[in-house]
Amino acid sequence: MLSLPLAFAVPVAATPPDHCRYFETFRRAGVPAKPLRQALTFVKDRSHELPRRDWISIADYGAPSTTPRFYMLNLQTGQVIRERVSHGSGHQRGVKRGDPDHDGRLDRCRWRGRRTNMTRPGFFRTAELYRSQKHTRFRRVNGQRVRQWPFIDRHARYNGLRLDGLTPGINGHARRRGVVMHGAWYNDLRPIMGRSYGCPAFASDRAPDILERIKGGTLYYAYTPQCHHDQRVVDRQVEGWTSTCSSP
């Protein structure tokens, strides 16, 4: 009587969860590990707050504005797009407290407890495109007539993207305070980006593609390692992030 060989189970590599599928791809593209893990933790734990989960974006404000520190990451394809983005001037009492020496680095997110014109840290949800009428005016820059905020559609209806803050105590009033995404003329002049009034702002020619791509309910994360108190609040919001997308 012939004995049949025993069947052995062949180990199969575990399929990473959807939010981790392209983690290593993103890391190889230069996305810093901490904000990436934190953003993916938010997607995993609070996906119900995000109508769109195909794109996420991260602004690494620990890097200078001369570098493309704004990352747009496609969780379905692994595509990575990098752009330059400005930070808040923190203009208060005649001094730009957020980056007083204009060296391209964000120095602080509040001054004497005030966040006026400062970068707001934490998690946001992108919302609807809108038109800021007061920013449609022209100004002359390097001999050319340019709009303060460029329109992002051919019908000249929209020039900004509203944001809803998702980190209570840090950015919860973002919509009411007018924290939005937009293009701006002052980002077209030098390698160092201009200083905004607290908004993530882009070069005029890049804003249309950026805002169209991530509008309508994607996650945006403003990572501010130098703003220690605020960043600790953000870190606690995504408890367990250190193990997100880690190998078993």
C-alpha cells in the first residue's frame, strides 16, 4: 500500500492593509517616517471623517521652504508628487513672528499664546473650492501684472480651497479663521517661499493642479516638529502611530 505524502501549508506573505500598501514606496520617495505613519494612522482609525481616501497630503514644516516639502500621496497607486509650500508669517505688532528672519524655516506656531497669521498644525480635511473676492485684485510684480491669488479654473470661479480642522484645540476653528489653501504671487519671486497669513500657499502656476487633485474631503496633515506643545497634542490624537505599517 502506497503512503501518500503529507501536505504542508506553504506560508503566504501577508498582504499589507490598504493604508500601508505603499508605505515603503512613499519612504523611498523621501516622505519622512513620523508624519507618514501618523497620517496613515489617522486614515486607518478615522476614515469615516474622510469622504475621499485616495489622496493624502503632508506638509513637513520641519524642512525649509526652499525644498519641495509638501507631499501628495496616492494611496491607490503609490504616486508621489512633491511641491513647495509656504508657512505662516505670524505677522503681529509689525513683526513676522513665525519666521522673523525670513530664512525659509518656520520658527514657531504661536507667540505669547496667539496664533494670529501663524501656521496651524495638525490634521485637516480639504473641503470645497471657493472664490475669495478680495484676493482677485492685480498687482505689479517684476514688471508684470499678476493676480494676488491665481484662479485655478478656466472659468475664473475659484481661487482657494477651504479647510476644516480635525485636531480640537489646535485647528478646530480653521474654517472660521479663514485658513485655506491657495496660490500666491509672493511664492513666485525667489527660491525661498513667501510668508503667508497662516495658509498653506503654493506657487501660482502649481496651485491649480494641487487644489484640484486633493479637494473634496482628503486628509491634509501639517507636521510642525518645532512647535513642541501643539505637536504633542497632535501626537496624542493618533495614539499607537509608532507601530503603524511596521513589519511584524
